[in-house]
Amino acid sequence: MIDFKTMFFLAMLSGMIMFTGSFFGQSGLIIALLVSLIVNSISYFFSDKIVLSMYRAKILNETEMPEIQRTVMELAKGMNLPKPRVAIISINTPNAFATGRNPENSVVALTTGIINLLSENELKGVIAHELAHIKNRDTLVSVIAAVMASVITYMGFFLRYALFSGRRDKNSAGAMLMAFIAPISATLIRLAISRNREFSADKTGATACKNPEYLASALEKIHSNVQKFPMVNGNPATSHLFIVNPFSARNMLSLFSTHPPVEERLKMLRNMEKQKH
């Protein structure tokens, strides 16, 4: 489910494409669109295999870790989803992510660290959050946002090249401004979409597991552990996949973060719990 805020951000990206494209002929816009579609289509269809391989995740068969398999199956059934495969990543950093281009090809990956750290109920909250990403088609949303942002970034590159190679009027203040501002703005909007999808997954997951405190307590433990022992081996480009950014992000400006502040997520979840009573 795509909420109003995400639709608004996507509309902003669409508007930026049209405005930035006004500085080009039709051919420049088409080239940027084709390049971004090719790159992001590859990402869409193969990113799950790439990221699982990157973290050496092991796909479990249905008889392994039966308690976790049962939790995934029950939550997926309650959310009207096919049961995703379960993968285990042998690292001590507690974290989790979901991947796959659609619900029929989805995987929920859990680290050994998160399994050892969390209680059964807290782990249920985490799994519900990851299933919410699958239910809300967040992989598709992120690819759409990435395509749009990539188009703007490529157009900014082409525009800078044209300006500095003398192929355009170097006194064009509007073109110069768009060449530098548009790619940054597109990135900020894409990150805002990522943060909004985390909030949405928190809400959907908390509702699915019928107790927002399960997820809130899990987020507190994961965040505290990551702050003390951030992931060392891994690619920061994958940080948006995880339930909490596994890399050190204490000094990162919120505008450039893939996740909303944990404090805001906890506040929202505990307000949900209060409203229940």
C-alpha cells in the first residue's frame, strides 16, 4: 500500500524530471530514462540474490529452525501473504531485512545476532515489520523512486557536461542551478521515501503482531547494540534494507539518513499501544 506522503514524494520527483527535462531536447531525456531503467531493472530482478550472496545468507529448508518458520508462516497467513523463504546470516550484529521483487519471490533474512538477542515476542515484531515491507511492495516503490532519482541525476550530469564543454550558454543561471541542485534534491526525496516506508512498515507490522510493544522493545535493543558494535564487514549502500541502519550513523544528518530516528519510531509505536487501551 502506497500512502499519501509517498505518493506526494513520487509526484515531486516526477515534477523535477519534467522541469529538468525542459533544459534538454527530447533525445537527452530519453537517453537518461533508458539508462536508469536498465540499471534499476537489473537491480529489481537480481538485487535479492546479490544482497543475500553479499552477506553469505543461508536459505533454510522448511524443517530448519521450526519456531521461526512457524512464526513467519502464521504472520504471513494473517497478512494474506505467501510464506516467504527464511535466510540466516551468521553475524553477531542483530538485524534483519526483507528482499525479493514480489511476495511470491520474497525472503526474510535474520542475523544470528538478532535471534540470540531478542525474545520470542520481540522477534515476532521484527518479522512482522519485514513482512510489512513485502506486503506494502516497498521493493517496487524503492525501484520506482530510484529510477526517477537516477533520471534526474543523469540529466544533471549531462547538463553539467554541456555547460562546461561550451555546448550551451554558460550564462544560463537556471541551467547551472538545476545541474547541481536537482541531483541533490532528488537524492533527498528518495531518502525521505525510504524513511517514510520504514514508518509505514512499523505501523503495518505492529498491527499484524497485535502488540506494538513487541517491535518497540526490539528496536530499542537493536539500536543500542548497533550504536555500541556497528557492523564492520558490509556495504553501507545496503543500509536501507535493514530494520535499523547497521552501520555507525551517529553524526549523520537526518536528511541524509535511510531510516527515521529510532526515537521517533518508538514514540509512534508506543502511541499506538496507548490508543489500544
